[in-house]
Amino acid sequence: MILHYIYIIVFLQPWVVRRFIANQKDN
């Protein structure tokens, strides 16, 4: 089950990073 969470984190990481960068540029 932990592996499933790791897979989700790795899969969503690029989206979170881009979202974070977008928020930084907005501010």
C-alpha cells in the first residue's frame, strides 16, 4: 500500500511543482 502512495506522489510531483511555480510567478 505504501508503494501505491509513492507512485501517486511521483506521478503528481510534476503537477505540484508546476502549480507551485505558477503561484510563485503570480505573487
